[in-house]
Amino acid sequence: MAASRKLSALRLPPLPTIREIIKLFKLQAVKQLSQNFLLDLRLTDKIVRKAGNLTNAYVYEVGPGPGGITRSILNANVAELLVVEKDSRFIPGLQMLSDAAPGKLKIVHGDVLTFKVEKSFPKSLKRSWEDDPPNVHIIGNLPFSVSTPLIIKWLENISNQNGPFTYGRTQMTLTFQKEVAERLVATTGSKQRSRLSVMAQYLCTVNHSFTIPGQAFVPKPQVDVGVVHFMPLIEPKIEQPFKLVEKVVQNAFQFRRKYCHRGLGMLFPEAQRLESTEKLLQLADIDPTLRPTQLSLLHFRSLCDIYRKMCDEDPQLFGYNFRDELKQRKDKIEEKEESNGLQMP
Ligand code: SAM
């Protein structure tokens, strides 16, 4: 048994270094695409170790670029690695890695924002949500402009148990700008507490595993980078639809320095704002003078449950958006001024 395990273990044969690959295939980073590469394999190994034990795992790597993290994943004895890269210049270098690891590396030239990984790995990997996590992992160092919308999309997938979470509680190890990593793990009352903290933490156990200094990347970005690990929770801490939670949380943080009733009030049309906000906060048993950053997950749970009840009682409420109301009011004023001959400049 031990011998067969040893036989299946893969060590990549000697390959050109990532720096040599970049030179060989003329892979200069494109600034507009925020490409910053990791060339130090000790660092890429460290990121991959934070993903957990990858023996026989099926791994989805997003944005492999010249393939530093890709190599570390292949060296972790995985069953299969699927990489999705948008920039076609990287495909030949990745192909070289694929040749060095026969049958292990699948390369897709595509966009992670639209790619459907749930169709890619064997169905036999599926675990029930309450079970241990499946042997499926997502790992990636993406541009910051992609990683934040992507994590919101994946959090919604966790809430619906679909997309990459069709396999069960798939774990993710991803990089973010350090400040975003800090927001993702920020606790109640801390300065960095934000919409992202609540959205991530009501669905996952989130860990800021370590920080990589900007100078470790080529070219060096303006900021340091945080490696964050996400493990979806069996039971989310708020049991309401993702879009409803998102709306409550977004509104709550609308005016982050003011009392929480200010932002939460924006959930309601102006005509009923005072009365409905008071009702929401009273039923949720929340002090209206708490700041948004002082609201705990339990507070948000109550707020979402009560807001849900209010939406059930008034089916128009969920569709209400205070920005639309503001715009309508502005349009009306402009119309009135035009008809009075007071044209706006
Ligand atoms: N993972 C490599 C590393 O750590 O050295 C490259 C990191 S670089 C910051 C981000 C990579 O993601 C680039 O190769 C870029 O082309 C790729 N990328 C950017 N947007 C993408 C998208 N929407 N879908 C797939 N790949 C993307």
C-alpha cells in the first residue's frame, strides 16, 4: 500500500525556472491586467500548504499565469489540476508543465468569471453539505479587480450550494490586497469591519493565513498581499436568501461612521422611513445608536429575519431602492424648474 502510494506521488522533473519561462515565452506582465507574478517557489509552496492536504485532490487554480503556484500544486500529489487562464500568452508555458506531469494538468483558456467548474470534476467527488468537505479545492492569485467580485459570486454560490459548491463545502485559498484580507476577517467592533466581513463570515470560517510583502512579486504591486482561506460552514449564521442578506448588510454600511439606523433606514421608502426603521430595530432588539461596525453576526441575523418578515407583509418592499427614489425626486425638480423657465446649466 505504502509502495503504491509512493509510486503515484509526482515530483516534477527539472524544468526551467519561472523567471526563465517568463523570458522564454516573453511574458512581460501587462499593467492594465494587474499582472504580478510570484517567482519564489518557497512562497508558492507556502500558499499551497495553507490549502490543506491535497493528496489525491481535484484542484481548480484560477489565473495560473506563468505557473508558479501551479507547480507547487502539482508537487502536492494531487489527482488532477484544472487551470483557467484568460491571457493566451501563458498557455504554451503551462503546456510545458502539462507535458512534465502527464495526465494531471488540464488547461483551459477562459475567464474564471464565467467558467463552470461544476461540470469539470467527477460526480463521484460530491459530498453532502453536512459531510466532511470534498477533496476539491480552489486556489488562486488573481488580480484584485477580479478576486473581490469573484469572492462575492462564490459566497452566493455557497449560500445556494451550487457552482463550485455542487461538490459540497469546497475550500478556497485565495489572495487579496492585504486591506481586503483584513476586512474579510475583521471582527465586530474593529476598524476594518465592513460589508465583506459580514458577507464572508456568515457563510464561512475565514482565516487570514499570512501576508506576502509586495516586493515578493514581479513587478512589485503598490500593496502587500493577504492569503485567505475559506471553509464553508455547515449552517450559515444567517438563514435568509443571499440577496436579502446582501441588501441589509449593504444598507447598514451605507454610512459607516453614523449610527446604524441611518443606513438601515435606507431600506425603506422615505414616507415610511422613520416608522419602519424604528420597528425593524425594535423587533430585532438593536440599539439604533450602535455604529455599523459594532453590529455582530447575531445582530445581522435578527435584522435579516425581521426585514424578511416585513418584506413578506409588504411585497413591494424588497424591490425598493433609495437611489431610484432620489433620482426620481431629482428628475421631478428638474422638470419643474424647466417648466418655470429656470433651466439647469
Ligand atoms: N498565479 C500567477 C502567479 O501567482 O504568479 C499569476 C498571478 S497574476 C496576479 C493574475 C493572473 O490571472 C494573470 O495570469 C492573469 O492573466 C490571470 N487572469 C486575470 N483575470 C482573469 C480572468 N478573469 N480569468 C482567468 N484568468 C485571469
